[in-house]
Amino acid sequence: MSFRLGLTGGIGMGKSTTAAMFAARGVPVWDADAAVHRLYAPGGAAVAPVAAGFPQALAEDGGIDRAALKRVLADTPVRLAELEAIVHPLVAADRADFIAANAAAPVVLLDIPLLFETGAQAQMDGVAVVSAPAEVQRARVLARPGMDDTTLDLILSRQMTDADRRARARWVIPTDTLDRAQATVDAILAEIAAETKAESLPDA
């Protein structure tokens, strides 16, 4: 069975870049955001149930219009729980299928932005958090098109703090420089390899 390594972190902390580092080392990577895109695409498993509850979000191409769905939730935030009740089980099933399909891999990486918030850490063998100084995080996010301080502050107010994530994680991956991030990724994989090898040894 693969070691299930959860990866999480706040906006602008370098999670996608770090996930790519694991992938470059041969680790299969599952991306929660990409899974949602698949589920919302035409023919996706989430289309029918989401459209039934949020008909305004059904796009002309037969998929879910995420912008329209976002507008509905902005008007009626209380309905977010309703949407999560539909989507979260489908995302969990997609993740389970990925883990089963990659059962022969020593390690699989599960990239989940809201890992702690959704309780997904209970399904992991270990969790790594990407982290950078607040000023680095802010500079990265504000460099994105269409992003401003007000929007960023709103996003941050809805996310778990970096300190809370770091306190809950087994590993912290510093992403202030690529070299530090890469060195930490290698150290984590070496530690997991040593740990799983020791567990597989027969008792004396």
C-alpha cells in the first residue's frame, strides 16, 4: 500500500510548484482542484446533482459554470454547506479511485487546499504544509492578474492560518526559495522510504 502524503497550504504559498517537485521525482500526484474541474466538466459526476440544486449554474455546454455558481453562493452564502454536501463525497471518491489506481507506488501525493478544514488529514499517513513568510505570500498573490489587497484579505480571512497549518503538520516545506523547497522534498521522501522499509522488515 502506498504512503498517502497530504500536501496543503494557503494561497500563494507555493503548493503547485512543490507538488510539481514531487511529480518530477516520480510521485503520482492527485490535485483536488483538478478533480473538481473534472467533476464539473460536461459529463462529470457532479453536473447532475449540482444542476438540480443550483440550476443557474448549468452552462450551455452541459457542464457547471463555476462563475455562475460563485455568484449564487455570494448571494446566499448559507447554501455553501449544501454544495459541499454534494461535491465533497464525489471528490473523496475520485481521490479513492486515484489511490487504488496507484497502489503500487511507494508514495502518492494528495494535493488538498482545504485538507485540515475538511478533515481529510484523517485519511493521510502524513501531512506536509508549504509555508513562506507573509510578505512573500502577499507579493506572490498580488502579482496575479485581477488580485488586490481587499480580495486577498478576504481569502485569507476564510482560510486556516499558516501557523495553525504548520502546527498540525508532520512536515513543513519552506518555499521562500526553490532550493530550500527541493531539499525538503527530498528529505521527506527519504524519511518516508526509510520508515516504510523499516515497517516491512520482519520482526527479529
